[in-house]
Amino acid sequence: MTHDVMEINNLYDVIESAPLDEAVGIRIAPLTGSADFSLLVAEIAPKKKVGAHYHEFGIEIYQILEGEGVMHIGRPEAGSRVAWSTSFHVTKGDCFTVKEGDVHQLENTGNRRLIIVVGCATAHVTTDRITVND
């Protein structure tokens, strides 16, 4: 929806129209933002997970809107390996921050979709996304 002074996007409309990566069961799309900072919405299908990755610059803020899962956190090691250090359960209403340089992987452990909003530098979905073996 466009108003005279701003564009308003409904996150449920945005995620429903986002393309599905059928190989991993994930949809992700931008909601709003700029070249420096954006809000993204993502949907992870039941029993699926985001590939393990990290960002060299900036934090990511996560807000769980629907569903439940496990967030895995670790540090990168040589040869794209990961030293996993912790995992924690997340559910509807939880909000948390992933620190710069932390390898992270969000897994949907439930039987319903997991919907999240992520605040991050726009580069986190383009040039500053380093994938590692999970």
C-alpha cells in the first residue's frame, strides 16, 4: 500500500508472495528499509533450517512471530568448519540479537511454519553472507 509519504507493507502479504526455495523450504523477502538497514521477513517450513552462515559486519535482530525452533550459535573455524557453542529454543514472541561474526542457523523444529522478522544491514543478504558447513 502506498501513501503520499511512505510505503506500507504487510508482512503476511509479503511472505506469501515471496518465492519458495523448495530445496530448503524457506521464503525470505524485504519488508522495508534502506541500503544501510532493512527489515526482512522469513518463513521456514516445518522441520527445515536456514543454512549455517555468518556476517563480518553488524548484528542481526530477530523477532519470532509464529512457530518455534532452535537457534544454533558458533564461531567459524578454518576450512569453513564451525565450532558450535550453544543452541537455544525460540518461540513466538522471542526477540534476540546475533552478534557480528557469530555463525548462526535457525531450525524450525515444529510442525507449523516459523515466521520471523530480521533487522540487519542490507549486505547480510547480498555481499556479507559467508556460508559454512553445518
